[in-house]
Amino acid sequence: MADNNTKDTIYVDIDDEITSLIDKVRQSSGKVVALVLPKRATVLQSIVNMKLLKRAAESDKKNLVLITTEAGLLPLAGAVGMYVAKSLASKPEIPISPDLSIGSQMPETVDEEMGMPLDEDQEEIPDLTKQVGKAASVGALAEAAHQPLPPKLPDESLETVELDNEDKPISEEGSNESQEGGKKPKKPKKDKNLKVPNFNRFRLLLIIGVLAVIVLVVLWVLAFYILPHASIDIKTNASNVNAELNLTLDQQAQSSNDATDTIPATQVSQQKTFTQTVATTGQKNEGTAATGTVTMTADDCNFTYQGDFTIPAGTGISANNLTYITQNTTSMNLSGAKHGCVQYTASGPTQIIAQSPGSSYNNPNLQSTSVAGFPEVTASGSASGGTDNIIQTVAQADINSAESKINAGNSGNVKQNLSNQLKGQGLYPIDVTFSSGAPQITSSPAVGTASSTVTVTETVTYTMYGASKSAITKILNANILSQVGKNQNIISDGLASSDFKQVSAGSETDQVSLSALAIVGPNISVQQIKKQAAGKSPQAIISLIKNNPNVTSVSVRLSPFWVTSVPSNTSKISVSIAKPSKTV
């Protein structure tokens, strides 16, 4: 006969899964197993997990007691008939189940004498009057329950869950079996007409419907508000007039002079500096100049000298294309005659120094070919001590090269800046008067200075004239009307597309020629036509515009093809007036 008094205590960790609890219960050697649950344990807060744990204990012929104070677990434990105790020393009992139809039956306790009911295959009832946990660690269990256990609910009584509108049969043994009569309640009949709506399909149809409405609205707006466009083409009896005149832009003038076509003008300026740096190519020998002495003689066959003469210090002596400078005055004395020539001999040697430093002036056998200012005099001697020390210097060619690389014509945005400056003063900029003054050029360092580079700076001042647009228009309109008569209407004076050319430039005045193609004829307001045509049919528009006697023809084109009237939005209407075909 099995020992029904063996007990075991299992402490549940907060992270344990239901499978882990079932394994611990099955591995326990006790017939009574106390599960000590931690606070906020979530593993048994599911009715399914509670039933799985109860069924596993029953299959191993073990009786479970949950040790917990969690109020949320009591209804679940009562629903499956699980014993619960507040502590290992408390009396276990089955909590009231909200799902059991047992009338007013109070929570059952374990009877001290009867003990827990046995399953059919159990031999004895474990003694729950003893401590629930281990005797050595906890102490004696409090009093056992005094009421018999409720009848155990069969596993088939667990309520079933229906998914996806599938009709599942109710368990053969009803979950709400009556305790008094022991009769099974009748299975409720299902209404086959009651179906759970498919909300996913409903949501899909709703989204499709909304998108369809949005597309229809967009297409409607596109077809009747965005795409419609009207073009109105008008031909008139207007004519072209060529206007040619010369204007004098005077900075000192206070008012316009129609007789001389002079208008007040303003000149603005901007200075721009350009720089260019190049490598130097000049060379300079800063070594030691050679020195020496020479003896001078003269054969005067032309009787150039009339008696003794002197050669002053600083006289150049040339030998082998190299020049030496005498350092002292030399007296030349008449010494005799030979072959019809008068001979002269120097009173003593003459000190010389090379004109420039360098070893090339070293000459041990210096034979002079000429003495500057004394064609009949020659000199012979030697020079030595010259050394070389070549350095780079600025040459004039380097400065010329840098100047050629400066693109002073690349004025960048200077012209636009001057034009904007004139517009900011309310003036009409005359671009043809844009000019650049004489450049101011400086270089650093100067020519001959020792340097590896030289920088050339060029400063240029740019100017431009501007005048009042109304003053220009007044003189231009007077020129146009002088050709066609004052009764004509100027549709366009042509100033916007006119051509200016500079005739002459001065310090205070500039003369420019103005050539413009004006249009004379009926004055038709494009904006007024757009307002009158908005929303009307093509025929109504043609009749309205042809009331003007100067209009020769009108055509109206609508697009796309389904449009039958001119759009109400004037921005969708374009009006073009044909250019005149004749010129006055």
C-alpha cells in the first residue's frame, strides 16, 4: 500500500512556464505537493494552464495545494477544483468558483476524518491534517478541511472555444452539470443564421470604397478645373512703326529737353581688383667682381691728340665682350713716332674692376680691343678674383607676362550689380553704357629685386548710366506720333525690346542711339478680354470682341475635347494679339 503521507514543497519561480511546473510536479516524490507561488506570478493566471496543471497532477495520482495570496488566482483555482492555502501553515480549501452551479454551497475544506476523495484507481487518501510542506522545515499543517470535497469535474466539462465561425459540438458532459439532480442540461440549439461578421473583409471593402471616391474626385477636379484651357487669337489692323533717335545722357541736366533729346542721367560705378602671380625668370650674380691692372698705349696715326692727354677714372675698357672700369686717372705721354704714327705711353699702370660680378671676368691675359672715348688707345693686363652667386630676380618680362594673364574683361557680375543698383534707384539701366576705365597696374616686388615670384595687381573702375524710364518713354512716344499722327493709339512703344548703341562717351555725358519697333493701332486690354470671356461660350466671345471695329478676326480654341465653354479661371485663358503685318 502506498504511503499517503509523503508531502513535498515546490517553490515556483516567476519566470517558470506551465511545462516547467508540470515537470516539477511529476518529478516530485510526494503524494501531496504544495506549490508556493511568487507574487504576480503569471503562469497560472490562465484557466487553460490551471486545468493542464490539475490534469497532470491527477494523472500522476497527486494532490496539489497552491500556496498564494493572489486574489486573481482564487476564482481560477475554484473553477478547476484546486486547493489553495494562504501559507504552508494555513488550512487548504477550494475557493468559490463563479462558473459552478452549486447553489449557495460555501467553499469546501478538507475533512480531518474523511480526508480528500480518491480517484477510482487510488488506494488511499493522503493525510492533509499534517503539514503541507516538509515536516523539518515548516511545521504542522493547521486543521484539515471539515467538509467533503465537491465532485470532481470531468475533463470533458471544460468549456470549448469556437474559432473562425466553425460550429463545434458541445461536450457530451455539460460544464454546468447540476449538483442536485445530476442531470445534464440540454444543449442549446445554434441559430445557423447568426454568423460572426468578417471584419477584415469589411475593412478591405471600406478602404477600396474610400480610395475609389478619392480617385473619382481627383479625376473630376482634373477634368473640369485643371485641364480645361482656352486660347483666344485676335487679329487687328495695327501697324509697325520704326522709331530711331539719339539720346544725350547728361549727369548735370535737371529736366528733359525734347528739342535736343537730352534727359537727366545718373552714373554708377564699381571698382574691381584683379591679381596675378607668376614665377620670376630674371637672374642676378651677386658674387665678387674681378679686379686687376692694365697698361695702356696709343698709336695716333690720325693725329687725333695734339700732345699729352689723360684718360679719366671710370672709363670703360672692353675685352672679349666684357667691360672693366678704370679706377684711376692715367696720363698718356708722347713717346715717339713710328711708321708715320705718333706713339703715346701711359705714365703708369691703371687699376680696373669688372663691371659685373662673376668668374667670367677672370682673364690672365687681358687684351683690350677698345677704350671708351679713346679709339687709338689699347690696354693689356690681367683680372682675377671674380666669383659667382646666381639668384632669381624680378625681370620686366615677368611683369609683362603677369599683365597678359589678367583677364580684366572678366568683370564677373559687375555689370549685373550696376544694373541692379540703378534699378534700386528707380532708373532704367542702359547696358550699352557699361564701360571700364584705364587699369591701374602695380607690381610687387619691383624689377631687379631678388624674389622667386612677382605679383601684379590691376585695379579697374566700371561705370554704367541709367535714366528715368518715363523720360525715355516721353521722347520715344513723341518720335512715334510724329510719324503716324497724334490721333493714333500706341499699343507698344517697343522700349522693352529696343536696341541701344553707344555713340560717344564723355566724363559728364554719354550719347546713345535708340532703335525701337513700336506698334500703333487699337488698344486692346488682354486682362479685360480674359474677364469678359470667363465662363462664356466661344460664339459669345467672338461676337463680343468683333464689336471693336479695329478687330479683323477672332478664333477661340478649347481643350481638352470635352470642354464646351471657356474656364471661369482667367489664369486658364491665354490671349494672343497677332503682330501687325505692315510697317509705316
